[in-house]
Amino acid sequence: MNYFLIQSIAIPFYKKNTGFFFVVLYVCFGLIRSNEHIAFANLLAQQPRLTVVVLICWVFYFILVQQSLSKTLHSSSYVFFRQIALLKKAPRLLQLFPTALVIALPPTAYGCFLLLFSIQQKGLYSAGILVVFLLVSMIGVAYYLSWRVTSPLNGKNSNQRKYPVKLQFNKPWYTWYLFSIMDNGKLLFWMTKLLSCALLLAIYRLYPTGTYDQRLLLLGILFAGYSQIMLVFDFWQFNQQYNVLQLMGLQKQYRSRQQLFFFIVAVIPELIIIIYFHPPNLAYILVPGNALFLVSLLFSTFTWIRKVHPDREALSKTSFYLGAIHLIAILFGIPGWGLALLHGAWSYFTSRSTPYHRSEKL
Amino acid sequence: MFSIQSYKKSYNGRTILSIPNLNLTTGIYWIKGVNGSGKSTLFQSIAQYIPHQGYFTLDAIRGDLSSRIFLKKLSYSEAEPQFPPFLTQKELLLFTAQCRGIDFKLMQELAELFSTTDYWNNPVHTYSSGMLKKTGLIMALAGRQSLVILDEPFTTIDDTSRDLLKKHIRTSQQKDGTMFLISSHEDAQAYALPYTASYEIKNQQLILCK
């Protein structure tokens, strides 16, 4: 049963949060260099108070875990999972513990790294705090899973189509678009915004230190771009599910224009950071290229999703594959404007025969 | 013996269904109602999926979420079962068998009976609605429960499976004394089942049909 639980809870969790893990990987292996990791681990061993920083990061991670699992386990395809309540409490927790362990793997791996250094530096106090927190968090996840699976569904079926603004025709239609981006979780939206802005800001502030090159700058933009994909996807999903706008007679061009307007409004913080913090030792000619790259990245992923399959599973997979291709391209020295150009051309040619366009023609 | 006491379910202040008192002995019970009358809501409440007012008692055990014995005594098949698309039927049945503590062979026999074994290693997203329905039915029918709740069991499945299901319901009821609560928007006579009583949900009330 252990493998079954990992397969049905832990793996979908990683798939659904691919974008987040991309950013984490970038921050851990791209932005922060190995010597900086070691320096931090040594400092942590000497100053146990610093463990608070690590613990705060982990708490944020477990909030993400809680949000994600809550949605998954209360979806209608997971109703069958409630049968796990038929097991006694102890065997149930025992069965769920390996799943909790897999879910908590990223903080555990980093925790083990810090732990080794703390032990090496005889910083036993810091090591103790880390061990206790890791154990508590893993047991906590197992308990949460056990409780969530058996808790009532609140009379709601989370897979049911729900209208974002309680579908009131007297409301101006543009509020529907605004709420459509909020519909999939306000917290997720604001967290994504905060994360992408913080990431860009961090890259631009660190860039003048001389240790970072243009490729890393592009990688940062790539990840900031990926964090916006959900936004584009929400617009698209809104159009697909709530086709009342189409039925109301609003023309495709008109709707597209409004969506583009809302999208630009949504990415203004990132654009401001790119323009305002652009390092003076870099030619400003790179700015439009980088900004274009960000936008075209979103557009190409979006068109691909529309072509392949309209669900979040496809979104995660597509983001992953596209991200991997971009990563390799950047590491081989392809500049931002080159990628932007390629994306623009590719999106133009692939967005022709989508089901959405076909329905428009009909 | 299954009883419902002071049951009431409301959504946004609007009462969907209210059952002050109902006692059922073993047998096959047919619950009829139009779409949206509250059949599935009642069944989900009995299976403790959704919160509600009032309580249910099965063989003198009061039903709530913490009552593992109560939950173990009943099984529920949804009208439109859904499963994670990447899982296979075999994995789902194995999970059910482990949770319910029943022999997997029983599951296998039922799967063979409903002719699903040819596809049971395929992921669920390749299944038709009939296959999904059969998967849900097998999960609910396997084992020896005191109460089996079937929400619109005869829709979407083929005629052969429908006959097999009817036969299985009859046998389980006669051999093991299992109680069945079956919902449908059609009349009980349409399916030629030896039902004990037929109820209809009308005006948020459960009314016994004559």
C-alpha cells in the first residue's frame, strides 16, 4: 500500500508544484553558490538563532503542502481514498508515514546537509533543533493526511464548475476576468507574485557583485516567467469554462485585447523591476529582449497547452519540458532576444489549429 | 437494522432533505427521486462524506467519522465515480481490499464477473463511463457489509452487467442478509428486483410509496 499512497498523493504533489520546485532548484543551485551554502551551514552551527530562518522557510513549504494536499484530497477523484479511514489509527499513520517522508524530502535533504555540518562543527544545539523540527513536521504531515482524508467534504465537490464572481450578470464583465485569476486561490496568486518579484529583485541586486553572468540573469527571468504561467492558464480556463462571454456576443478580438490588458497589468511589477534595476554595466538594449522573452515564454507555453490537453496536469508537464529545453538553450549561450524571436515565431505557427479557434470559426 | 434520526441537510440555509425518523430492517430499499431531489446527498451523509444534522445507526452503532466500525459496516458506490486518472483498476481494488481487510480474490472474482479484468491493468483515464461505474460497483460490492448503498447503479452499464448486478444483489441479500439502499429516478418495477419497500423523495421529504 505504501507505494500506492506515494503514487497517488506524493507524486501528484510534485507534479502540481513543478513550477515552485523549479524556482527552488534555481535558487539553491543557480543563485546560491556551493561555497555560500557551506558558509551558511557553518554559521548556522555556530549561531543556533539562525535556525529560525531555516524553520520559517520550512513552515512556508509545509503551508504549500497543506494547501496542495487539501485541494487534492477533497477533489471528487479522491473520494475513494476515504476508505483509508477503515484502518485503525496506528496502521493508518504507519501507512501514510512513507508518503509524508517523500513529500517532506526537499526540506529533509537540506536539513540533513545542515545537520552534518552542525555535527561536524559541534553545533549540537542547532542540530537538535533541526532534528526535532524535521521529525515533528513529518509526523505532522502524516497526521494531516490521515485527518484530511477522513474529514467531511463540506458539502462541496471541488471539481464542480464554480463561477468566480457568483455569476451575476449585473456585474461588469471585466470583473469576471479579474476574479478568474483569483479563482484558483488568492494566496497562491499573491505568493507567486511575491516570489517572482523577489527572485528578479534578488538577481538584479546580486548581479553587480560580479559573480553572476548574463546566463544566470536569463535563467532568473525564465523562472520568473514560469511563475506567471498559472496566470495565463487561468485566463484560458476562464474562457473555456465560462463561455458566457462568448455567448454574450463579445468578439474574440475584443476578449483577447481585454485579457492582454489584464495580463500586462498583472506583470507590471516584474517589468518595473526589470527596467528599474537593470544593471548599468549591461546595455539597455537587452531589456526589451528579456521582457519579450518573458512574455513570449508564457505565450508559447500557453499555446502548447491549448493544443495538447486542457488540464493542469498537462500544464505541469509542458512547463517542465519547455523549462528543460530553455535551460539547456541558455546554458549553451542562446541570448534572450534570440529565444524570444524563436518563441514568437513558434507560437505564431502553432496557435493556428487549436480547438478554441475551430469553435470560433463555427 | 438501520435507522435515521432527525436528519436534515441544508445548503446556504435552504433545506434539501429532512427525515425526522426512519427505521429499516434488512432488505432491498428503492429510493426514487427526480434529479437534484437529494438522493446522493442522503447517501453521502450516510457514508459520512458530508456534514449534516441528525444521525444514523446501523446495527446499534451510531455513525460518525470517528466510528470505524460503522464505516466498515457499510459501502457506497457513487452515481458517477471518479478516480485519479493515472491509477489502474487493479491498484484501486487492491487498495480497497487492504482497507476493508478482505481477500483480494473476492475482488478478482467480481471483476471477472463484470468482465473488467482484461482492462484492469490500464490506467483509469482510458476507461469509458461504464467501466468507471463497474469499478465503483466492484469496490462497493466486495466483502460482507451490513449496508450497501448504490447510487443509480443501473445507469451507464450494459444489459449483461445490469442482469449480473441484479443477480448479485439478490444473492447477497438472501445469503448474507445484506441491506441495500438503491437510488434511481425510475420506478422500482422497471428493474424487477424483489425490493422490500420503495420510497420517494418529494418536497424535501422521504415518502413511502404504496
